[in-house]
Amino acid sequence: MRKLVIGSTGFIGRELVTLLSEKYPGQVRAMIRSRGKLGSLAYLWGVEFVEGDVLDRESLDSAMRDHVDTVYYFAAVTGNQKNKNNLYWRVNVEGTRNAVAAAEKAGVSRFVLCSGLGTIVGEPGSYMETRWEMEEAVRRSKMAWTILQPSILFGEGSEFFEAQARIMKLLPVAALLGGGNTRFQPIHVTDVARASIEAAESEAKIGKTIELGGSEYYTYRELVNLMLATIKIKRLKLPLPMWAARLNATLFNLLPKPPLTKATLELLAYDNISADREVIKHQFGFDPDLLQPYLAKYGIKV
Ligand SMILES: NC(=O)c1ccc[n+]([C@@H]2O[C@H](COP(=O)([O-])OP(=O)(O)OC[C@H]3O[C@@H](n4cnc5c(N)ncnc54)[C@H](OP(=O)(O)O)[C@@H]3O)[C@@H](O)[C@H]2O)c1
């Protein structure tokens, strides 16, 4: 039986493929869009790479062939990207629907989706709506499914920490988006990958939507202070109300790679924490990594 990872070149997907390849050598299949994105994954032993795209049904059928029992769906367009040509809807919603249909057709029994904490129905046309519909596609499926909703992630390659630290380095002030009081529960990428595998293998997690977070809550202001201390710079902190942040995001949208998007602001508008601060320990039985010792040891790549 094989484990198929869709979104295997992503921040979480890479970690997941790595852990799966150690646990199931010779049984892991990773769907990739292009070999050029493989990087260090290319050196993993016992992983089969197949090319495919979630918008291409035939490539999904082909990725699911020969007895795939579990699909880990970790592909998405994240909120830091531009919504060019309706990309959010096409990849997040239509892509997930395609993958669910292909998995059902192939007789896959277990489907694990990585979504995000705080996903709600969302306004029509919003980024949040695409995340909600992505989850709904999985909840409606006939397979044994589990949806994971992580808070923000840390680890090498974390967009949240690295992109923001880069902006802080560039600008003379550090903006506290939305005032800085939104709360987060940062979790290490390896802990998310580990919890994902455990979720896929637990009967008790079937049909559940599970929030994932580290064991600490931080306000956005506290995270900004930590990032500044980690990259050893001082900046004046400027609370930026949401309306002003949205105006900035609208202007930045003219750039090919905007440093701030409206979708990111949608995600920053609500507390991004799980109801149970010890969710990893209680649901998965291990202690997640702590943010501050990690940052002190590894820093933030800027
Ligand atoms: N990172 C976080 O802090 C965080 C926090 C909470 C929730 N999440 C959620 O976790 C999930 C994974 O996040 P991530 O950070 O790993 O994202 P990521 O690094 O942006 O990776 C996204 C993955 O999706 C793939 N992908 C995009 N479009 C595709 C398509 N048309 N066909 C096939 N694959 C496609 C990408 O492939 P390419 O490499 O070819 O582009 C990449 O492998 C997302 O749902 C995200 O919202 C992430």
C-alpha cells in the first residue's frame, strides 16, 4: 500500500515526505509539478516522484494508481500569493474537489487535508471562502477523512517569519497589523508533519477537524518583538489599523510579488489559536517544540 503526498514540494509537504519516507521506505509517492522544485527531496531514499497538477484530472488519476491507501493533501495557494486569474478558487477549491474525486475513484480509504486554523465560511469571493470550500469538499467525501487546521508555522523556510523579518529589515518602522493584538499559536513544521501521519493512522481521528498549535499563545505584537530581537534590529512599532493595512494591500497588489495581500489580512483579522493550548499533547501524545528556544538556536533566515 502506498502513501501519496500532494503538495510535496511545499513547506509542510517536504517535511511530511521526509518523515513518511523514513517510516514507509519504498511506499511513498510524492506528486510534484516540476522536477526543478525537488531540491533536497531528490536525495530521499525510497520515494517515487510523479508529475501532476491538481487542476489536471488525468494526472491525479495516474498519481493514485497501484493501491494508494492514504492521500495527504497539502497543496494550496497560500494567502501570501496574488489571486491572479482566480487562482485561489481554482487551486484551493477545484483542485481539492478534483483530488477527492480521483481518490474516491481509485478506492483510496484515507484522506488527510491540511487547512488552516480559524477557517470560517468567509465572504463570497474571499480567500477564506476558498479555504472553507476546500474543507467542505473533503467533509462531503465518502472516504475516511481528517482535516488538520494548523496555526502559523515556524521552521526553516517559514514564510510567516522569514518574509516578515525581511520586511522589518527593509523598513524603518515595524507595522503592527490590526493593532498587534491578534493571538497566534506557532507550531514547528516537523510537529505538524508528525501529527499529520499520526492522524492518518488513528481511527479516532476519522471524520474530525482538528486544530493544531504549539503549546504557547503569542500576540502579533509579541511575535514582532521576538522577530526583531532574533534578527538583532530595533524598529519603532507602529500600530496599523485594519482599514489602513487593507489600503496598503490594495496598493501592493499592483506589484508582481506583493509584500502584503488582502488574503493575509483576512487571516490576521481573527485570533489564530486552538481552544486547547495543549492540543498536540492531548491529541497526539507528544510535546511540541517551543518557539523561543528554536529562534535562539537557529535564528530567522532573512
Ligand atoms: N505555512 C504555514 O504557516 C501554514 C499555516 C497554516 C496553514 N497552512 C496550510 O497548510 C497547507 C500547506 O501549506 P504550505 O505552507 O506547505 O504551502 P506552500 O509551501 O505554499 O506549498 C504549497 C504546495 O502546493 C503545491 N501546489 C500549488 N498549486 C498546485 C497545483 N495546481 N497542483 C499541484 N500542486 C500545487 C505547491 O507546488 P509547487 O512547489 O510546484 O508550487 C506546493 O507543493 C496550506 O493549505 C496552507 O494554507 C500553512
